[in-house]
Amino acid sequence: MLLRHADAVPVTVMPGLIRRTLAEGKAMMICEFSLEKDVEIPMHSHPHEQVGYVVSGSIRMTIGGKTFTMETGDSYFAPAGVAHGVLVLKRAVVVDTFSPPREDYRVS
């Protein structure tokens, strides 16, 4: 199945944070997040494994009490149920994969 970026519906999660669900299946989902500088995603957890890749920009991410500054090309893993949060240091695009898919992010 081919899914075009132009067809991915932008959803404003909060001011300065836009999510696009790019593709989804029964066992996983991939989403793109466009984040403006100084946006903060508060610490939270969910029952999904989350693997992410910083396409551009810079973020400070805390996972399980450990904080990392991440730049273009860096990637991360947030285990299911582990608290994590983000502060955007420089306008960024991040792509995340969730398994299982997040029902609240589904578009179909």
C-alpha cells in the first residue's frame, strides 16, 4: 500500500505541534511530528513501544529519568509504560513508530 505525505491529514495537537499519521497496520503505526522551538511535551507514558528518529532540528528528551540532547539523525526508544517527555531546542521534525498502533492516532 502506498501512502503519500500530501494525503496525510495534519492534526494540531497543541500550539506548535502538528502530527501526521503516515501509515498504519494491525501491529504498528508511523507518525510525523512537526515541532516549533520551545514546545514542551509533558512527561507521559502509554502502553505502546515508541521508536523515533529526529529528521531535523534538536530536542531534549527524557526517557525513564535519563535526559538526552538529540540532533538530526539521532534515534531513540521509549519502552511501553515508561515515562518520557520532550523539549524542542530547535524547530524539529520527528518520525515515531508505535507498536501496537495508538488508537487515538488512527485515521482509518
